[in-house]
Amino acid sequence: MPLALIAVVTVVDVLAPPDVHLGPFLVAAPAITASFAGPRTTALVGATAVLAQVTVAVARTSLTDLNHTLQILALILICVLATLFAYGRERRERQLVQLRSVAQAAQEVVLRPLPRRIGPLRLASVYLAAEAEAQIGGDLYATARTTQGTRVLIGDVRGKGLEAVGEAARLLGAFRAAAHRQPELPALMAFLEDAVSSDLDTPGDWTDGTEGLEGFTTAVVLDIPDHGTAVSVINCGHPPPLLWADGKVRELEVRRPAPPLGLTRHVANPFALEEFTLADGDILLLYTDGVIEARDSKGNFYPLTERLTAWSGHGPEALLRHLCHDLLTHAGQNLGDDAALVAIERVGPGEP
């Protein structure tokens, strides 16, 4: 397109009447090129535009004509500036690519993908970033095997940016280190609380006196034995899991939810254990508030329970594919907050 523009302006300017000058339009060619091409291509197009302006000057009058001389000098200046702009844009793009690859590597280290199969469970997980360039934020999930079954964690760190990523990494590390060592789920939650609270107590971590008091992480931890149908749940201020069974959906709302991690130190016996039933073929859906707080163009929240009830597929991976597509369609492909989902299905002993 820039070369075609140069050709058209040159031909028309040569054939135009003496009082008509179209040479200034040639500056559009290097300017347009700088918006999508590199500095070499921009410089080449700029040189072509200058050559075209010289051709017009020779064809109409001469190079010593003051009008054409000033047009050529102005065009050279614009071409130099456009080339510098293209160089800066290309450099920023390379830096962005590097940052994306670093963020992707950080995600693979901090937020490891869940295995598709653990014991009698089939799992699927997905992380949806609110920003297109972002790879990971404060949402987190993890699993750990014990001698009796599987423990699953999902959580959401308050805040955004590198601080939230650091808090998520700290909590995930504590969970992976202690999940198979703490035989009782309340003891595990107390260990996670200590890991979160000890960081909040470190001097110099916060910029003012109130910010540290507001740092917390909502979380749900489940203990799913390999045998039987019981599921133990402790909820620390997190949206309740949803249980899909035979096309019906119900919330696993605990009677005594604990405060979010980081806020339970001054509560006596905060971690109350409650049990629910997970039969073969049932699917548990864990999620963060970025899912249920996603809004459409009219400001309506995403109706997760209704959409899950209407689902008629099979398996956790199919469920998450359906929900992700439906959620992004509802939000116009632009989530207001990061969102994470984990689907867990208990399979029968005869299934591979």
C-alpha cells in the first residue's frame, strides 16, 4: 500500500497543473510503513518517497526550485523520524515477547497443570487471564496425593500484579510441602494460615500500616479418599464448590465457613470440617470469583449454576470447554478479573 501510494501521488503530481502540488502526501508512505514494518523497510520506503519527490521536482521545474527543495528536506526529516519510530516499536515488541515467555515459564513453575487422572478421579483445569498479555495472577489451584486419597486446593489471592503472584507461589509451595504430611485437614489449613500470616508479619513488606491488615487469600481445600463417597471440605471465604449429579446442581455450602487465610489467627478453632457425598459419575466444579463476577454488556453477572445445570455433556474436560466458551461469550471476550476452574469427576472401578 505505501508503494502504491507513492506511485499514484508521483504520477498525479507530474500530470497536475503548475499551481497544484501533491508532494506533501508522500510523507504518508513512510508514516504508514512505520506502524507495521521494521526500521529497514521503513527506511527503504522513505528513500523511495524521497526519490519520487526528486523525480517530480525534475519533471516539473528543477531541484533548485525553492518549493521542491523544501518539500524534499521536509520529507527526508519525516522519513528519519518514521524510521526511528519503527525501530522503537520493534524493540518494544521484542521486549514484550520476552516478557510473555518469562511469564509463561513462571506460570508453568508456579501454577503447574493438573494431571488428567489421579487415583479414582478425572480432573481438568483452566486459567483465564483478564488481560491478554497476562499469564498468571493471584488465582491458584493444586493437587497432592496422600496415602488415603487426593487433596485439592483452589484459592484467590487478594490484589493483582507481582505481589499477588508471589503470594500465590508461597501458598502453593506450602500446600505441596504439607498436604501429604498433615493427616488431618484442619492441621493442614493451620499450616497454610501460618505460611500466609508469617509473610504478612514480615517488616517492610507493605507500604502503609493498613495494607497488611487487608492482605488475605480465599481458599477451599478438599480431601477426597480413594475409597467411599465422602468428601471433606474446609472453606475459607471462597465461593462454594458446585456438585453436578444426574443433571442437577447444588452448592456445597458449609455451615461454618472460616475467614480467608491471613485473617484466622485471632479466631478460635476456625477450621470446621464438613463432609459431602461424591458418587461415581458426579462432577465437582471449583472456581474463583472471576467466573461468577464476569458481566455481560448489560451488567449481568455470569449465571454459573444455571449454565452448569443446562450442560448435558460428559467428563470434566468437556465441561470446562463448554463453560470457558460460554463464559467468554457472556463477557464479550473480556473478563474483568482472572478466572480459574477445576472440574473433578469420580469414576467407577470398571472405567479405564
